[in-house]
Amino acid sequence: MGERSGARLARTLTRLTAAALLVLGMAAAHAADIKIATVAPDGSRWMLEMRAGAAEVLAQTDGRVAMKFYPGGVMGSDAQVLRKIRIGQLQGGAFTAGGLGERYGALNLYGTPLLFHSLAEVDAVRAVLDPELAAGLERAGFVTFGFIEGGFANLLANEPIRSVEDMRRKKVWVPEGDPISFLAMEALGLSPAVLPVTDVLTGLQTGLIDIAFASPVAALVLQWHTKVKYITDIPVSYSMGIFAIDKNVFATLAAEDQRIVREVMARHIVALDREARDDNREAAEVLAKAGLQTVTVDAADLASWRNTLEGVWPRLRGRPDFDAAMFDRLLALLAEYRRTHPPATP
Amino acid sequence: MALASVRAIARRLAWVAACAALTAGCSSLIGGKAADTLAAAILNQDDPELVASGVPAYLLLVDGLIAQSPDSAPLLSAGAQLFALYGSRFAAPERAVALTAKARRYGERAICLVHDAACNWRGLDYERFVAELERVDDKDIGPLYSYAISWLSHLDATSEDWTAVGELPWVQAVLERALALDESYENGALHGYLGILNSLRPPALGGKPDVARAHFERAIELSGGRDLSIKVEYARRYARLVFDQELHDRLLTDVVDAPAETPLFTLFNVLAKQEAEELLATSKEYF
């Protein structure tokens, strides 16, 4: 009674899992117990989808493949989860592109600042490159079943930011462990302040930083909308989440079980990926309702930001963790898309 | 982490039993001893189904009384709490949205009647809203409390909506202000709600489990351990969030072993005990 449908669903799924275990798992212990860590809180849509997928996998493999989740970041940061996977304490995780980029640098490419002009461009590129990135990640030791959109980050600030000039003498946040954003800020002649995500709210409050960036959904969940007044509506950088399992563990599964895991989990991940776009659209409306004013950047100004940032690319290419070949593939796809989809003239 | 996936955060807002709503509601309705006896009969009831089918009659009654005396803050306050309680705890999800929306409107009208500035609170940005709350004094804690929990009940009912996630900090600010005015109000219920709100998000997403734990502990202390639903929420929210199975199982075993019959807490303790058994049954699998 009175339980919300989500909670009820979560509970039903848990029961399903339990029932499946009882019915199917009597014969033997699971051939494979795959322990997966994630920052997503239990009960979130992410976890509901993952648990639903796990229940399906368990049933379809007759109990041979069981996934166990550690939600809410209880296993630590991306780096800590990767370490635990290395020593066999965990077998998989849901990562940020940056977090897993430590193992396969090409995952960072979609997040190159101001690279994409629109979500349509993202879709065109991802349709071609996602499978290639997944294959590359697999060579690097992780099996993934697809990427999940986090969306474009926008600029958030207490004063309207319409130009690079507006950002001067302001402290601009750069996430910990994000060298590309750091280089980008430096290239724009700004003074970046490196902080972990969890310190941004306090940083905005105390004036340690003046400008942050986040997708609308992230801004709401992290409650940054309580500390900023303006949102600059430019696609600063594209983020995504990656659900991945240790390839060595995956390889121990029977071929048929591997096929089932891939098919089932991919289906749930595609669902999450699709929902993300609506989520960000709705979240942006909520930000506006909460009193945040939207600021737009002059097109000519934006073009000059992009030019400046492109000046950083040669330095990126020199980095050992930068996949220059894949970056060129991406640029070629973008160029092709822009050639065939010229922007409407005003 | 794909933050886009965390939409359901507010869905997890559960409902620490708002027993007091019934007491407050009924007293305002009929006044005096009869009301207290009736409220006690409901709160001491060990059959939740009976209550679920009986309370709607009082919702109709409170609607009628409010129509008759639209400027009565105590009546509006009681209406806000009754509709919030019924909408979030007993009604089917598809009806909960409308019921809790009414709760919220009553809650807003109640605080607006006793505190003029509150009539213009809707739509204020966070900073100004918090500054406004500072001006509410302790004589108005009743309507402030009704305002908070009726709003919270509506966010819970609409938790599929991003608006609910967006408004959480505002409601939390109201609860914090009420707590600053009187932390023991309604047997420590404010601490219970703040325990839940602070354990909705993991630390990586800005949650504060340590703050949540302190609130839950204090809520148990202030209720003298009589309110079993606080222990259930403590286990479900905090212990699961930080993966503390020992604490989780101990709290829930306490609830299962405790007698449900406690004056004015029986109804919600019966529900709490059912939930404790369900949570215990999935403990091994979760941890």
C-alpha cells in the first residue's frame, strides 16, 4: 500500500531474482558470479534497468550467470573500481568515459570540448564509431554492451557568460582527472580550478569557483541549481556512461551464455541511452522553472572559441593517452556530416 | 557515471509514518476529547486495511469544513496533513498525484494565513527562499510542518517528474528551518525526514550519509524508540546506501522482535514490521 510504482517494481524484480534463484539455482552454485560496481543509487532508473537485465540473464542462462550489484558508489571511484577489478574483487562496473579512458583513451574523444555542434552530429558520429570504440575497449580488456548518453554539459555561473571575455578573471571549474578540459581552459587564457565533482557545490557557495559545467540532469541531481543563476546554453562537452565487464571473466562464460548476456544487457542499455535525451530536455525546463536564466552566446563568438580550442588539438595528439587515429576518424565523420547537412541559413 | 539515469532519486522518498497528521486532523475537526479518542482509535489500530478504507470519510469531512471556514489555518494544516498521509501511504499511485496536490495547496494556504510573506514563496530562487524561511518564528511551526510534509508527499507522488528532483532542496530547507525552531516537534519526525533526504544520493552525487545517520539516530532517540518506521527507513536508506549489512539486519531484527502495540504508534508499527520482514528477506541478496 502506498508504495510508489518504482519501489514496487524494484521489489518485484528482487523477488523475481530470488524466485529464479530458488527455482533454477538449486542444482549448483552459479558458474559465474559477476560483481558490478556503480555510482548509481539503488532504486534509480539505471539500477532498475541493470537489475531487470540481470534477472533476465539469470533466467535465460538457467542460473549460470548471476550479476551482483554494488550501487551508490560503495566500491569507490572509477579508479578504485578498476583497481578492484584488477585484483579480482570485482568483475565489472559502470564508468564515466573519463574513468574508463584510463584503460582505453579513445573513450575520451566524444568529450572533446566544443567538438560537437549538436546532438544530431553526435548521433551521426556515434552510429558509426560506437561499435569501433566498443571493439577497441574489448581489445583493452573490457566487454561493453553499449554506451549511455550523459548529454551535453552547459556552463553554469552566477553572472551571465556570453563570451570568453566574460569568463576572464573568473575561476573556472575543471573536474579532477580531466586533462583535456584543463588544456582547453588554459588555451582560452582562463585560470582553471581543479576540484572533485563533490566539492563543486561548496566551491560555488564559497567563491572558490565561479563557473561550473554540467548537463541539466547532473545539475539537478547534484543540486547546483541552488547556487547558480545563469546557464549558458552551449554544448560544452558530451558525456556518456559505460557499462563494462572484465573480458577475462566474460571469456569464461559458455558461448551461448555470452550471447545471452550481450543481447539482454545491450537491450537495457539502449533503453537507458534513449531515455537520457528526454531526461535532459525535461531537466532543462526544471532549471528554468527554478529561476535559472538562459544565456546564449553570439554565433561569431562561439566560432572563435572553437577556433581557439582547435589550437589545442596538436598538443592533445602528442599525449600518449590520446588516440589520434580514432580522432581523425571522428573529425572525418563530422566533416562528412556537416557537408551533407549544412546549417540552415538564417 | 551517467547521471541521466538518476531520475528516480525522488522515487525513493518514502514515508516515515506521519501519525501526528491524524491526531492533528481529527482534533481540529471535532475538537476536544472525541477527536483524541478517534485519532487514538485509528493510530492504535492493528489492521491497516481497515484504516485505508475508513480514512476517506475524514477527507470528505475536512474538505467540507475547509469550504465552510476557508480562513482557518489549523483546519488547512490538518487537511494538508491528512491528504498527504492518505495520498502517500494508502492511495493507489494514480490517485496519489491529485490527492497530494490538494495536500500541497492546503499546506500553502495554511502557512500563507499565518505568515504573510509565505503567500509569495512559490517560484522564489533558492537563496531568497532560504532567507525568507529565516523569518518564520516558532509559533508558526505547525503550519510550517504541514507545508513541508504536504509538499514532500507531492514530490513523492510525482517522483517520475524531474520537477520533483529539482524541488527537493527547497523542501529540505523548510524541514531544516522547522528543525531549527523545534527539533523535537512530532516526536522527532523532522529528523526522520531529513535522514531520508540526506540518504537519497550516494556521496559521489552529493549525498551526506553521515548527516543522514545522525538524523536517524536522533529521531530514534526523540521518539523513545517507539516509532519502528524510523528504524526501517534507517535500514532501507542509510544501511543499504553505505552497505552496512550488520547495521541493516540489526535494525530490522529489532523491528521484527519489537511489539507492534505501542500507544499511538500501533498502526504504523504494523506496517513497519511487514516492511522489515521484506527487507530482511532480501538482505543476503543485496549485500
